[in-house]
Amino acid sequence: MTSPGTENDVRDNEKQAAASAAVQLVEAGNVVGLGSGSTANYAIRFLAERVRGGLKIIGIPTSQKTKQLAEQLGIPLTTLEEHPHIDIDIDGADEFDPQLNLIKGGGGAFLREKIIASVSRRFIVIADSAKQVKRLGKFPLPVEVVPFAQALIKLRIEALGAQVSLRSYAYGNPYVTDEGHHILDCTFGEIPDPPALAENLRRIPGVVEHGLFIGMAEMALVGKDGEVVQLRR
């Protein structure tokens, strides 16, 4: 039987392999979207190695944590105001399906992540093999909401068939995003029609953004069985 530690090591190695492969796609002069989360952090570290080796790029971080890490590692940073068009965005996912639709947001940064992905010429997803699913929905779908309306939004989303909980810190206070909003984690089970659900959520007043990324990823690089598998839509 595989021990939990061994399984974690395998997933960690897969994340590193996928991240390393993605960073090789970055070219000199690129504006690079820097994703958030454990897999994206590996990409940032590998990218920093290339920067130290002489690669000239500038990055745009998708969260405050990513910004802090990139600054610590010496990656030059810029802003969307200065560079509204991004050459390549490298980020992780909580789940992805055969059409490369994604659920993102386990780390809470999906609003900025989606903004960066939307203005990127290439959006590359990096993941370990456990993130690949036949249908989205095993992972709870995060929905970022205006705190004023969260009780009403919770009822509306429950009417769509989900179990909904307010994301909170360990000590009980609501989790607050970098933009000052709250997150509702919504468990739908398998999602048969992700685009339709995305549209239904978009129509609810007070919903700022949701963690469904539909038709945005160009490619997924997945660590699996000691190699990196490239998947396209």
C-alpha cells in the first residue's frame, strides 16, 4: 500500500515537472502572468532561476502572496496598467476536464487569476495528475461575492443545487480576498454543463466572479508517471 507521504511526494514531483516544462515556454522579452498556489510557486522558482541566468522578462502577479515570492526571488514585476497585454500566463488548477475547462480558486486568488488569463496570449495550465477529471465538480466551486449580499447569494446558489458554505479562517472569521470580498465554496457534485452553470452564476447580483474558467486554457502540462503530458483543447 502506498503511504500518504509517498503519495504526496509523487504529486509534488509531478507538480515540479509540469512547472519546469511550462517555464521553458517563456521567451526573452515576455510579459509573464505569475499564477498563485503550490504548483504555480514551483513555476515562479524555476522562472527565477532562468532570470538569474540572464533571461529578461517581467512578471505580473495574481496575488499578494505571489508578488511577495516573486520579489524575494528577484523577478522584475510590472502592472496591468503598464502592460495590459500578457504574452504567457502560467498557473495551476484545482481540476480540469477533457475540454480544459477548469475549476480554480482553492487558494482564493481566482478573480485576479481570471483577469490575467483573459488578457494573456497563451494561458498554460500546470498540474499533477490528480487534477485531471472526466467531469468537473468533485472540488468545491469557489464563488467570490460582495459581503453585503452573501446571504442572498447563498440562497440563490443553493437553488441551483449546491451545498454552500462561507470560507472561513481556522479561528472563525470569514476569509477575505485581496479585493476585500468573501468566498462561498459551492459543492455541486459532477457539473454536466460548466458553461451553463457559469452563466447562471454570472447573472446573480453581487457575484463578483466564480472559479469556472471556460475555454481559456490553450494547453495543460500534466506531470504523470515520471513524464510531462501535453494536453490541448
